[in-house]
Amino acid sequence: MPVLMELSRVLVSDLDDQQAMYLREVGGLRMFPILIGPFEAQAINRQLLEEEPFRPMTHQLLKNVIAALGGVIVEVMITEMKDHTYFAVLKVRTGETVHDVDCRPSDAIAMAVHYSPPLPIFVAEQVLNELG
Amino acid sequence: MPVLMELSRVLVSDLDDQQAMYLREVGGLRMFPILIGPFEAQAINRQLLEEEPFRPMTHQLLKNVIAALGGVIVEVMITEMKDHTYFAVLKVRTGETVHDVDCRPSDAIAMAVHYSPPLPIFVAEQVLNELG
């Protein structure tokens, strides 16, 4: 069963290019970090701080394109971890069909926080188990 | 009449956060630069250098989402310049309908070069005229 998580915090370092976002189990104790790039960290933080850019940034564009095509992201999910890399999907619905679109966790979480309320963030149970 | 242009080059500076892309008229002499951010410059350059990232970056994700929803970008267009800011649209077709989705020129060009051959890049005649 996928586990519902929430974005707990984003750690931004000016010293290097690796930032981290922490996901925490909703109603539980499990939490883990995922390393992400500086652009993605900025994109997430901007949303958390409710900073409205003058022009649509790339994740906002993705949101607008999905809306224009009559789609909707129903949730995002971190599906597996392989060779130290996390894999994720956007679950995009049009009509009766839900498409799983492969993405990086940072893009998944950036998309989740571009909606209000944020989209549900799920993590596959196996990913949490492997973290031990 | 919109004018068909092509991406001539991207200037990347390590000294500051402003990079520039140059658009050149196809079969003509007109050329102009647009200042863009470092992330967008990287996204464009990566495509020009045919570097295939291990995981889909954000513009590739946008391309994959559009494909999953049965859409296609037919062209991108820089539509106007206002208060020193260029405005652009992605022209996204589904079925018989073409949606103009508002975006920054850097995202428009990044999307154009994510296709092979690159998508047509148009600039509104008025934008070129205003550049004198």
C-alpha cells in the first residue's frame, strides 16, 4: 500500500548544488530526505513562500498546459529507489484514463505544491521499507 | 505575419545569472538576443549538445506529459515585448483545437529544441519592428 506523506521541509545550502527535501509520513513517524538540485529546490520553496513570480516558471507552465489539455494531476507517487536514485510518477487523468508519467521526485513534489491544497504525495511502502 | 526564426546561439556566462539566447531570421538578416536565466540556458544547451540526462529533466517531463495527454506542440511564438519583457506562447494541439499557452521565451525555446527536428520558432513581426 502506498503511504501518504507530506513535504516536511526543504534544506537549501548556498555552499553546494545539492539541496534536500524531507518527506514525512502523515499520521506517522517515518521521514526521509531526497537530494535535489538547486533549481528544483527554488521552485518548491517559491511555492511554499507563496511568492508569485511575475511570469510563469516552468512548473507553472506544466500545470497550465495540463489544464489547457483538459487533464488534471490526481496525485504524485515515489515508486521506487534503484541505485541510489528515486523514481516518481505524476498520475495525470484525462476522462476515465490515468496516465503514469515518469519523473524525478523533485519535479513530482514541485508539481504537488503548485496546487492549493497541495496534491497528495504517496511513497511506495517498499521504498520506505528499504530505508529501514 | 509572424517571422520564422531559429536559435542562433546561447551565451552562457559563469560570472552572473543572466545568460542570453540569440534568435536569427531564417533566410534573413534580423537577429536579436533575449536574456534568460541559468537553468533555462542549461536546459537549452543540454539539448543542443545532445546530452541525454539519466532522468527526465523538467522540459522533457513537459514533453512527455503532452504526449501522454494526446497533445502535440505545433510551434512556439514570441508574441510581444512589453516593459522590457518578452511574452511567448506554446501552441499545443489536441484534436482540432490549438491552445495558446502563455510562457516565457526561454521555456518556449527550450521546448522547441526538445523535439527533433526542433519545432518552428516564430516571432511576431511587430516585436521585430519594435527592435528597429
